[in-house]
Amino acid sequence: MSGRGRPRRVLVATLFQESGSFAPGRAGRRAFASAGILVGEALRRDRLPGTRELAAAWDRLTAAGIEVVPALFAWAPPGPVVEHATWEDLAGEIVRRADRTIDGVYLQLHGSMLTDRLDDPDGELIRRLRGALRERVPVAVSFDHHATITRAIAEGASIVTAYRTCPHVDLERTGRQAGELLAAAVAGRIDPVVGVARLAMTAPPDRHDNAFPPFAEIMDACDAAERRPGVLAATMHPSQPWVDVPDLGWSATVTADGDRALAEAEARRIALLAWERRAAFLSGERHPVEEALEIALRGPAPFVLADAGDATNGGSTGGSTVLLRAALPRRDRRILLTVTDPEAAARLRSLPLGTMTRIPIGAGAPGAFDAPVEVEGVVLAHPDGGFTYSHPFSRGLPGELGPAAVLGIGAIRVVVHTHPVGLIDPEAYRGAGLDPAEAEVLQAKSHISYRAGFAPVSERSVVAATPGPTTADLASLPWRRRPRPLWPFEEPATPWREAPAG
Ligand SMILES: [Zn+2]
């Protein structure tokens, strides 16, 4: 135990990215650098960008008289699998600050990050920390709702919290809960242990919305569990549906005070609610892209069209040309969309504004979701491409289109840009100098999250069942490593990934 008189010391870190296995490419250091990487003493409470979990946890720890030992802030937007060397560098900054003087650890992790060598880097990070810390030092983790909880995570963490909302708007609540429980554990007032229940199921994300049943009922069950004596925190994780790893699947976790059997029993109770209602998670309303565009054009404007297959917040590249192709016959309509295509962006930036040009847009192979399509349009702008997200999940964080151009095809406006960006709010359009309120149709790139981000401009939307790395048609994806049996691909004999422990 730590000596009397000195303040307890808690190491804090954010290492956050959501990976999509089916997205081409690798996320390197640049992906994390866009939000600013802060290491050691450079990480200060007053320098944290946005309203994030780490800030809320930090405040609870400080309020409890605990000395915060800053290790790392590294947050990347969702994207492809992370380059392993980048992860080693970043994780190393956390692990090398963990030693036997540390009395607790708070981590803000996504839970569905992958590297090109590890299926579960978050579990590996916790394992390495355990190797450096004194025994039984509490480790609190706040996860995204879409975490993929492995046994390594459940066994390594002492406290697990997660967002209870989707779209995710309760980041502060999640961080605060982790910080409060960690402060109590460090003071010896509680002895937190984590129980997990892992289901043999997955589902597309369009029914993860906590505003509607069945997810509303499951989240209510987490609230109810937390009111039971001995239960400290309860979460339900519907997983990131596009991670092709042996641990893919839904899970519930419960943190209980010294009673792992209670934690596991409560976790199983919450998880079973999801299993029993699983058919409802396949009933999302989606339309073929032509039909979705017709619905959106009927208005009233502006109307949001969610391009589900190219959800950059699920790790896709933002390079889809599916909506562009559908829009071309309607060039008299004010349709706003974006395409990640660095080469086309560079070519358009080499042309003077006002130039009429014929150019292929789309960086992918013929037949792919990002296949090139030949268009004729006018180069209208060369934006520098910086903007700030307004979505509650990423508010205050910088977005970066990179070198970009606005191409006018009749009344259609295509933002052709270099780096993938989130399209869960309309700020990328504003960053390109376009006014989303003036559009008839605004492309979003997500399944659900866009509803919170686009709401200030329009609450009218339709989801297009487009192909791509984040398609809702999970069976169409080239799975190699997912577990089997896994509902809805197979019919498992039991709901559970493994026999209950104990
Ligand atoms: Zn999420």
C-alpha cells in the first residue's frame, strides 16, 4: 500500500480509435495527430480538446484529492486498422509511466481498436499495465458503447463504464462514473470487480438507437442494475459490427463491489434481454440508394441521406461514389456530397477556379463501392479543408479534409478531398465553404450518429442501403476470422460465447 501522508496517484490516458476491418489502408500516427497527441506533462486538464470522458474523470479524481499523473491523450477518428508500430509507440507512453508508486489507472479506450498484429490491443494494454503496477491496483476503463469486450479486458479491468446513449451524447457521464468509482476504489471504500457475459450474436447498427425499444429497454436495465445493492456500474456493448476478429459479439459488463458472482449474474441478466429481442435488431429501415434519393428529394429540404455503406464513423474511407452515380441524372437538384479521392482533389486544385473539366472521381477499383465515375463539372472552390466538429461526440475536435476542391455538376456540389472525415455533422460542408441549410439533400456517412449531429440543420432523414466497408448487409462482407456459430449468420445452440465462469 502507499505511504500515509502522500496523495494517492492515478495515471490517466486516452488511447482511442475505432477500427473497421473491411476498410482499406492503415491508420498511422497522422490519424492520431489530427486531434493533437499530448504526452506526459504536455497533457494538462486545461489543454484537453472537447468535452471528453478524460476531462470528466480527471475532475472527479482531483475533487477527491488525488494527484493525476498524465500519460497520454491520443484520439483518432474511426478508420481502418491501426499500424502496429504506431500503437506500440502510443501504448508505450502509457505503460512506461506505470510503476509501483501508482495507486490507480484511468483509461479512455474505444474497445474496438485493432492493430495489424493485435485483435485486442486494449486488452493487451491493460495486461502490460498490470505487469508494471502493484497487485490489485484498480484500473478503471470507460469504453465506447461499441466496444468488443474480450476476456483479457474483463479480467484486467477493475471498473468498466460505457456510453449508454446512441448516438453517443453521454460522454461526460461515462467519464464521471469511472472517475468517481476509481476514486472510491483508490481510497479503499470499494473493492470493484468486473463480470462479463458475452453473447454469440451481432447485428447491424441501425437499431442501436437508445431512444427506441429494444435498446431503450436494455439501457433501462443497466440503470436498474446500478440501483441494486452491491452493483457499481452496468454496461451493454453491441460491439462494432465490422471487426473481423474471433471476439466479435455483443456483451454486457457489470462492476460489483467485491462480488464477482453478483457481477456475472447481473451481466447475464442484461445480456439475455438483448438475446431474447435479437430479431428486432434486424428490422432497421433502409432503402436502395435510388429510392432513398427520391424520398430525400421529396423533402421538405434540407433532407439528410445517410450513406450507410461508407460510414466514416464506422471506419470507412468516405470514398464511396454510389450516391454520386445516383445523383448524376438529377443535376438540377441541390445535392451535397463528399468523396475522399486524393488524386482527383489534387487535379482539381491544379485547375483555376471556374474551369469546366471532365474528371474521374473515385479512387477504387471498377465495381467497388468507390469505383471511379466520369463527371463533367466546374471547379468552384479550393478550400483549405480545416473545420471543427459540432456533433456531441466529437464537439471541439478538429476535422481535416486536407487539400480539397468543390466541383459543381449542375446544382450538385461534390466536395472532393484528401483525408477521410466524419460526416455525422454538417461541418465538413461548412469547412468547404458550403451552406448545408441551402441544400435539398445532404449526404451523411453513418447509420445512426448523424441524427444528433445534423439535427440543428434537419431532423428529416432516410438511410440508404449502400454497399461498402460498413454495409448493414453483414452477410455480404468477406468474413475470415469472426467466431462461429454467431447469430444471425448461424443459429447457436446457446446464447453464450462461453460457459459462465465459476
Ligand atoms: Zn460507438
